[in-house]
Amino acid sequence: MGLSVTADTIAVEALEAAGDVAFVWDFVSDEVIWGGNISSLVGDGPSNVFQSGETFITRIHDADLPGRLRVLDGNLGNDGHYECEYRLRLSGQDFTWVHEKGRVMRNDDGMPQRTVGVLRIIEGRKRNERLIEHFSNYDVLTGHLSRNRLRDALENAFQYGERFNIDGAFLLIGIDGLGEIRDRYGMDAADNVIISAGQILEHMLRSIDVIGRQGADRFGIVTTNCKQDDLNVLIERLLHAFQTTPVRAGDAEVTLRVSIGLSRFPEDVHTVPEILARTEQALQYARDLGGDQAHVYHPSDEDRTRVRNSLAIAGQIERALENDCLEFAFQPIVSCRTRRISYYEALVRMRDNGEVLPASVFVPVAEHCGLIRDLDRWALQACLERLTEHPGLTLSLNLSGMTVTDPSWLRLLASQLRGREDIASRLILEITETVALEDIEITGHFITTARDLGCKVALDDFGSGHTSFRHMRSLIVDVVKIDRIFVRDWHQSGDRANFIGKLMTIARETGFEIVAEGVEDKFTAEMLASEGVDYLQGWYLGKPMLEQEWLAYYKADAS
């Protein structure tokens, strides 16, 4: 028996089911006609509250109105479609976020005549976005700045210090023995100790100093306009405060021991990544000496030489970005089932004076000098261009740890892939296991967002973190790439064979695919395939090929 409903009935019921409200706004008469559940907008208010464009506009938040007007007045595609989001005052006095999607219809002379569109209330989504934004800015446990925002504060202080020749410093305060406290008194007690440590730091710092949570057992402090003598006094006061201030750990009171690492800028360190690395090094040195003390990083002659070399390479990277001297080398990834190339990994290369430099030469420098975000943005755009040019192509792309934690890169990805599902489905984003385990929550958000856009996500260098299996089910990825150290001579090592066997078991349970990296001979390839590995990558299967060579090979293979 067929359905006896009209198309109009279906349209109305579909609108109500989706929670949307449709409208037609006639520009000549300024009349607005609504369809669907208008009460979701006006509630118990008068039904004519939104019956003209003029009255509707008065209910849009003042800060959002210019943006909506710009969209309607000029920022339209050739077909007149548009989208915008803004706050709208509904039946009461409170504003609610709405999403408007529509099309401007024109008469035979090409003049705008009316708008046909749909409004959807998105307050719930906006609330979730605000929560995500808050959690990305502030540590959930202590309320201090998150690791990313602390880095931003350090970046600002460093640039300010360089520009005006003002001394600054970055301190890492590590709580010694936090693991023992957790084991003895429990997780809640350890959390309370972390909160108390943050409070002690707050009381000891100036209002202009910045404090953030840098890791599970450590805080970071950015301080400016502070000479060496002032820093010495600050260190003594911090150590004394922790030595003399007992804190609660469950039912007990404990006195905390802390280690402090410190580096000064711009005198001793010259980039933000170097500040972070050297301060971490200083903290570890203080801990190696037994803790409850501080160590200040001072550069050696070797350090200064390395910095000069890094700055020279950083200059090469900047010139390569400006002069389009970056390119890809493509390495094939082969299916064990079909024995054919399934996709390629796009590996960034840099040309300088006719020489092609591998990523190992310049990517670490880019990370230390703050250029890695620019490299990753170039790589994304270049990768999307290749995917657009070759509809049958699938590419995987390595991303740095900074990009994984960079909301602006995710926004760029979303803007580039919106409405391009075919492109997204052929893009695999690779993040290393080490990066993934630094912050499971942030990594999880990145993975979820990328997969929602239609991309696949691969966990690269799996096994290098040595805490891998404990976190496997927390990271819902599509592909896991076994680190080459487990592939090399794996059949001769019981530990490596057990590792791969355990990974295969989890893969069958959770459904991700496995790529073995570093396959250099036929025997290893055949043995891994017989174990159930899905894909193989290595010089035995194919070396990375620069664009011109790869393109000829790819076209011949496709034909």
C-alpha cells in the first residue's frame, strides 16, 4: 500500500522533524512568509513578530548584523547561495544562535527579488563549541592556562622581549614524586596535590606573570622584565614556599618537593621551541641531581653553533615558502591482498641551490623555529591540489604535533573540504604515536573532527611510545602504521613478533587497518602479509619518487 501524502505535506513534516523553519523574504514588499514550526522562534509571542524584514533585522545581535548584511549584499556565489550564523533574539530577551542557509532569487533583469531559506537553531552546537574552546584554553583540573595557551603567552612574551630588548624567562616547575603520591593515596589525592601546587605558585607570582599547566606533573611560568638577580630570588622563594607549605593528600598532609628548570630569553635562547626544549632539559637536570632544586640553562659553544646552523636552515625554509621551492616525493603503500599500490604517502622535500633536501634536514629546524605550521599549511594545500587533479588518487600526509593541537589548522581543513566529500575520502592524515599520547583529549578532538569531515586518520610510528596498547581504544583511528624498528628482523625477535601479534588481535577487534613501515626485502614482505598485515611500505616496495618521476609512473599505472 502506497503513501497518500502530497509533496507539500512531506516538506512541512520534514521541516518540523528536522527542527527547521523555512522562509521567503520579498525584497520589494519587505514581507516575510514562514513555513514550519514558527513557534520555535517566537514561542508564545505575537505571530507577526517576524513578518517583515525590517522587524527581523532588529532582533539580530548588533555584533552579528554587519556580517549577515555583507553576505546578503555582496558575498554571494554566482548561483546566489549563502550561509551565515548569528545570534537572534527570539520570543524572550535572550539571544539564541541560529544558522541561516538560503538563496537569493533574481528576476529576468538580474535584480535581487527575494530570498528563500531555512533557519535552524544551533544553540546546543554553539554551547558545545564554547565548552571545547574553554577546555582548549584552560586546564580542566586547575583552571590555569592550557599547554597551548601557555605556549601562545610565551610566544607573545618572547616577541615583546626581542622587539624592546626586555629580559624574560620561562620556568618549568615539576612536582617530584607525584607518581608515588598517586600510588599511595589515590588519584583524587594526587589531583588535589596538583591543584594545591598551582595555588602555591599563584601566591608567589606577580600579577603580570603567566602560569599554565604544561604537563601531568608540571607547571609553566612566563615572566618578563625580570633580571637574573630577580630570577634567583624568585627561585629561592618558590623552593622555600613548597618546602614549608603542607598540602592535603587524602587524609594525610604532605610537603611537596619540586624541581625547577629555567631558561632566559632573548639572551640565551632564540626561538620559542628552543625555549621549551632547553627549559625541559634544565628541569630534567635538576631532577637528576635529586630534585628540590633548580637549574638554569646556559648555552655552550656547541649550543651556539647549533643555533647558528638552525637559523641558516630556517632562512632556507622561509625562502622556499616564498619562492615555491617545496615539493612532494611520493612513496607507494602496497596492499598485501591485491599486491598493487593502494595509495601514496606525500613526503615534503625542499629545493635549495639545485639540491633536494629530505625532511629530516629541515623539518626538525622548522619545528624548533616556529615554521612548521607554515610547512603543514603548504603541504595541505599542495596535497588537496594533487587529489583534485587526479580523481583516482589517495594520499597520506604527515602532520606535526603543533598542527594537531592548532585549532586554526583544523578550521582551514574544514573550510577546504566543505562540500568536497570525494576529496576528503581520499585524504589520510598521519599523526605520530608520541604526539597522540601527549594529550589524549586534544588528539581525540582532532581525530573526531578530521573523521567527521570524511578524512581517515593514521597513527604513525606505532610502538615508539612504548605505552601504546593501553591507549589504543581511546584513539579511534582508521590506520595504524607499525614503526620500522618492530618490522626490521621482527621474525628473529620474540618480543617484536609478540608485539605485532598483539596488534593484529586488537586490529581484528576494533577494525583498523595495519601498515608495516620499513619493509626492505621480499622475505619480510611475504612473512608480514602471511601474518595478516594489510599494507606494506618500504624501499623494497618502492622508493619515494619526486613529482615528475612519480607522475609519469602514476599515469602509466592508471592506464
